[in-house]
Amino acid sequence: MTRLIHISDDVPATRLQLDRLLRQAGYRTRLYTNGREFLEADPLSPGCIILKVHMPALGGLEVHRELLKRGQNFPVIFLDGDVPLAVRAMQQGAVDFLKMPFEENELRFAVKRAFALSEQGDLLRRFKADAAERLQCLTPRDVQILQGLRAGMDNKAMARWLNLSPRTVEAYRSAMMIDLGADSLSEALRAAMDGDLSEIDDSAKKASLKAA
């Protein structure tokens, strides 16, 4: 049976773009104009879910939390948002997070990975082993930058934490992405979480996230 993908996005153009790309890739789709309409779909057929983070009245993170309360633990991919939201989404259990505008291949990979993780119990172990191996290739500075990203910091917050300039942090961040072999923020965050990268001290995180 063809796999089903639920798409909840309040922007018609994005909704239709996702529908077209995923149907071309061989998936079935169901479209929802907002988070509330999606939650009111009853019963919700099993499948992958694509949720936009920012939607009127009920955002993607809130929708996901409600699904978890209902025991509907379907693989979720979030669209759009900043670094802190990406971290929150993945800590909440999202399998991926795509920045807008997304690349078509990035979308297809995210969906393929989402279904694989939900259907193959041993796949997560392989992802974790691969992530741990990739983390071993990082320099100490790379590790600090990735820890900052995992903590939800932007470049300015990391600059305060590491006592560097934002421009220097940007250069280190680019170098870290190359060393990690990551093409996107979501891929870097997946590697950090799958590889169980150690988190920074909570007090340092709070101090750095405060407004300068």
C-alpha cells in the first residue's frame, strides 16, 4: 500500500508544492489548512506528518504535543523556524526539521528517513553508530559550536558564551559543518542528538541566551 503523508501548512502555495513533490515521489497525501483542522481529522490514518511550525491559532509544536498526548506517535517533520525551535522540535521527538525554502532532495530524504525510522527498529541504532563516528572527526572547537547549536544558541549567543566575535563564530560554524559532513542545520542537530553529544552547563546556556 502506498505510504500516506499528512501535510498541515496554512500557506496554500507551500501546501500545494509539498503535495506535488510528494505525489511525484509516489506517496499519497492529505492536506490541512491549519493545525486545528488537522487535529480534528478523525480517525487519523497512520503515516508521516509534515507540520509547519508557525500557523495561526495552533502552531506545529502544539499540534505535535497534542498528538503525543493522544498516543499517536507518528513520525513528524517540521517546517520553518529558527535554531531554538529546531532544537525544541527534535527534543520533542521530531525526526527532522527543514528550513524554508527547502531543497527537493532534502525533503525526499527527510520523508524516507521518517518512514524508515518508524518501520525498522534497528535503523536508529545504525544512525546512532554513524553519528558517533562522525562526531569523532570534530575538533574541540567544532564540538563547542555544535554544543551551542544543540543548546538553541544563535551566532551572537555563542559569541557571548565563547568570548568570540559573531563573525568568528560564523567561520567556526562553517568549518564544523564541513568537518561533520553536514549540509544543513537539521542534519547537524540530528548528528548531535543521535551521537549523544554532551550538553553544555545549563547556567552557561542561560547566560548566553540572555539579550546582550
